[in-house]
Amino acid sequence: MALLQLDPLIPVLVKHKGEWVKAMAHVLIDYGFEHNLMFVCFADESRECWTVENKNVRAQDNITAGRPPKPSPETAPH
């Protein structure tokens, strides 16, 4: 098992109870071969600490990194 403290923290979206929630990833846990990576994250709004499988973590929007916000269906061109 390996623990990696993330520095700087990574702003992520975390799938929690079917909803994507903004959070900050603080630690990455690698249990080794044939295991999912696990992210230890703190939710922005609720301040809860969750450990989340890699498949339920996404990068937040970041214009500088080339990930602009996706337009909402209401504002998208037709």
C-alpha cells in the first residue's frame, strides 16, 4: 500500500449518492495491483471527508488546463 499526500490539493468532482459534488482531494491511496485507487476528499459545501474510488472522481473545470465549463442545456446554441 502507498499513500501520497497531494501538494497542491486537486479540485475534483466526486460522485456521492448519485450526484456530482465539488471537493478537494488531499490524499491518494494505492492498495496495489488489481485494486482501485482511492482518493481522500473533503466536500466543499458539507465539509465531509469521503474516501472515493477512482471511477467516481473527475477533474473540475479549469480553463487554464483546457477544461472549460460545459454549457448548460439552457444556454447551449441550438
